[in-house]
Amino acid sequence: MSIPQERRVVTAIPGPKSQELLARKQAAVPSGIGTTLPVFVTRAGGGVVQDADGNSLIDFGSGIAVTNVGNAAPKVVERVTRQVADFTHTCFMVTPYESYVAVCEKLNELTPGDHDKRTFLVNSGAEAVENAVKVARHATGRQAVVVFDHGYHGRTLLTMTLTAKNMPYKHRFGPFAPEVYRVPLAYPFRWPTGPENCAEEAAAQAIDMISKQVGAENVAAVVIEPIAGEGGFIEPAKGFLPRIAEFCRDNGIVFVADEVQTGFARTGTLFACEDEGVVPDIIVTAKGIAGGLPLAAVTGRAELMDKVHVGGLGGTYGGNPLACEAALGVLETIAEEDLVGRARRIGEIMLPRLRAMKERFGVIGDVRGRGAMIAIELVVPGTKEPNPTAVQEVVKRCHAEGLLVLTAGTYGNVLRFLPPLVIPEHLLDEGLGILEKAIAAL
Ligand code: PLZ
């Protein structure tokens, strides 16, 4: 790896050069575009991000679960470089090219289920979720869409409506799209009657609400993240997802898995649905698909996808040739470097360390996640009261020490860890040490 795999903090974070750039940002970019950690990046790779002041930070974020194969992964660079010299765009709907088809073939093969599938490509996770809903509505002739508490699906009008949390995603951005209904999610840590009853009770409540308030026969799609991402890395209690999928099957409802954040080896399986053997009718992917080039995909049962009339789906840039080459490079890298195994290994290192910290620190209420999608939920010690202030404190200390961590959660009280799957173990270890010190200092 050409970038030294080491943490190096040589200035305050952010340093003077980053501060200068930050001032320019503030004058040129609206404040609605927030910044988690205001260091300006010059290079990144493996497990580190380098900034304009010569600092090298340990990356526990992967650009929000995108650079699973690492930044500028060799296979991605090689393919994209070749492609950029050959041609940069034709529009696949005008004159097609092979790489688009190759990505779709790969996704049809690799996503859960051995049924006949079709895939089409778009630019972002939100666009892919919107398109999944379009296909489900068209194919079923129904309109209602059911989503879950704590869900996140994007920032466009429809996907913002599908998203659960008001602040910052929906506040003053209404009116919202019609025919969207929200039901409870099996959130084990916060289930009123305890985690052991969570799956069954949450599924029963969700199904009861759908049946009574909407009518199953009016529902086009149920859209769910197999692990809620922005909502706080909530892994639904085991049994919940299969029960909801079964209900969908019994009632002709399209079960849509939003694997935008969980996909591409992140959780220790290629897709998170595989954990409980759930086979979605449509699976939506983005983020990790192309190492950071803008690409997203909708993969679904051929008989649903092929119902839509010619010209009913598409977009100017969807499946851009550079992004498709990147995706092929990503899929090769995942297979050749066994990144599914690497994700599991990361979980095996992180979870015991974090569970030991939970024993030491009452502020850690819950440790959860799978593979390299791990989180801790901070509470007021001795209670389950969300503790977003403690999260902010810990994040500040981690950033100052050169560890890039992200937050999440409906209550803003979750620290989430999404290292690139290629992160060297010594950096993982060092990062956990910094985190532990930051929590101890509370
Ligand atoms: N579905 C499950 O996680 C994007 C959002 C960052 P786009 N999550 C990161 C932010 O604050 O905007 C996401 C997701 C799930 C859909 C999306 C949307 O994907 O590529 O950001 O549109």
C-alpha cells in the first residue's frame, strides 16, 4: 500500500490549512451541508485518511460505508483509469456498453435467491429506493408503501418521506409524499417487554397495523433495512425479518430490502439479508458497490422488473461507464481478498473489546452489530436514557486524537464504526484504544 498505514497527528485537528479551506467552504457552500470532521482530505487508502496539514487519521467511517475495499483500491483505479481514456459517457439508454450489463449480471448472480432476476443502475441510494417503489407500484397496481420506525432511505421527496427521523432530515421540508405508512421495528435494546419478546411482538404489531390501518391488499411494498443504519445500527431481533417477509409473500406485497448501507461484505455476509436466509423480492444497493464512484442498483424478480413499459425506467447518468468499471473492480477485490471473511474478522476483534468496555463503563448501554458494521449506544449510566452529550464528547476526543468516527441513532446517542474492510489490524487495535481512553475520560 502506497500510503503509510499509520496514525500521525502533527497539528491541531483541524490544522491551519484545513481551517483556511473551511473558511472558504463556509463562504461558498450553504451551512445545510454539514461536516463531521473538518479536515480537508488529500489522499486516502487502506485504513487511513490524510489531510492537507499532513495528519494521517485512522478511518472508522469509510465515507459512510462506501470504501469497503479501501480508498483508491488498485483494481478500481486500474479499471477506471483505462475507462476514462476510452470514453466517459454515452448514456446507456442511447448507446449501451458491456460493463453496465456485466455489473447487472454479477448482481443478479450474487444477491440472495436463485430466481430469475433483472438489475438496472442509477446514481444514488435514494434514487434506487425510489425506483424500487416505482417498480413495486407498477407491478402490483397498488399504492401504499410501508416503512419502519428508525428507518433511513434518503433525502429526496419520496425517500425523505420514507425516512423516520424529523431532525435533520424532514424538518420544514414538507409536505411529504402520500401513501407512506410507518410501523414499529424490533429494536431489542429498547423493546418495552424486553429483547426476548421483541421479534414476535414487534412483528405482530407491525402486521396488525398494516392489516387494520392500510389493508394488506393495498400495499405495494414493504421497505426495510436489514440492519437500520442511520437509525443506530439496530439489528432487528432474530425472527422479525423472516416473519415480515413471510407476511409479504402471503399477501402479494413486494418485500424490498434496502441494503444501501449493509451491502457488499460489510456485515460479514455479502448482503445482510443472508444472515437469516431472507430472500427479498427487490434488493436495493449503493454505497459499497463502486468504491465511491456514484452508482446504485435495483435488483429484483424478473417478473416484477419486466412489467414496467419500455422507457419507464432510467436516467442520464445511471450506470455511468466509470462507475460500472469501478463496481467490477470492487466485486473482484471482494472475492479475491475474501473481504467477507475480513469483515467477520473485524467483528471478532471489535465486539469482545467493546463488550469488555461495556463492563467497565456504565455509559455504554448496548454493543451491537455484525461484521464491520458495529455500534455502541450511550446512555445515562444506570438507565436507558439516551446520552447524546456523551457521544459528542467522545467523538470530539477521538477526532482530536486522529480517529475518525461517526455518530448515528434516532436519539443521536450511537457511535458507529465502519472501518474499510482492508484496514490493517494494528490500526483497528489502535483505534479501539483511542476510543476506550475517550470514554474513560468522560
Ligand atoms: N438507504 C440504508 O444508509 C444513505 C446518508 C448520509 P444516498 N446513508 C447515508 C446523509 O446524511 O445524507 C442511505 C442509507 C440507506 C438509502 C440511503 C441513501 O443513499 O446514496 O445517500 O442517496
